[in-house]
Amino acid sequence: MKVQESIEEKLVAGFNASVISVENESHMHSVPPNSETHFKVTLVSADFEGQMKVRRHQAIYKVLANELAGGPVHALALHLYTPEEWAASGQASPVSPNCMGGSKGDTAMDKKLQQGANG
């Protein structure tokens, strides 16, 4: 099973959500093609009513513990809303920027990544 599919299944099982979106953003980072290491999660649930952002994030981390703790996921951008917050946001999570860190400016590393090498 793909990492993205596993994340989606666990979030569906773990939360009473009206919106769940899991986007693989690995292509925006210095990783080999077809990687599944960087994800953006947008989740809307009434379960988040009265919870601060930290508590919401902790709930996601608990559900995705295997993927995060030494697993395949390197980065997880979380956009977690109550239904009211989601409506106020215009029903859209922020656009993620392209990665500018790591070896993004290193043309030799870029060639290796295009070949699927780890460096």
C-alpha cells in the first residue's frame, strides 16, 4: 500500500471528519522522483471544537505514529479546522511553498535525484 493511501485510511478511521485531503508534496523537495516523504494534510472535524492547535496536531501524530517515528514520512504540513473555521477560511488550506533548502541549488545533486540516487 502506498504511504498516501495508508495516511488517508488512518485519518478516516481516526477522525469524524467532513473533509480529509492528503496531498503528496514530495515533488516540491529534493527527493527522488515518485517519493512519498512530504505530505500536506487538510482535515475538518467537529472533534477539534475547543482544542488548541497543539492538541489537534498531537491527535494527528498519535494516529500516524508509525509513519512519523522512523517511518517513511519526513515532513507533514497540517491544516486542521473545525467546520466553522473551515467556512471562515474560504474552504481552502494555504498553498505550500516550494522547498528552497537542502540541495535545491546543487545541480550535481539534482542530476542524481533525477536518476533516483540518494546522493
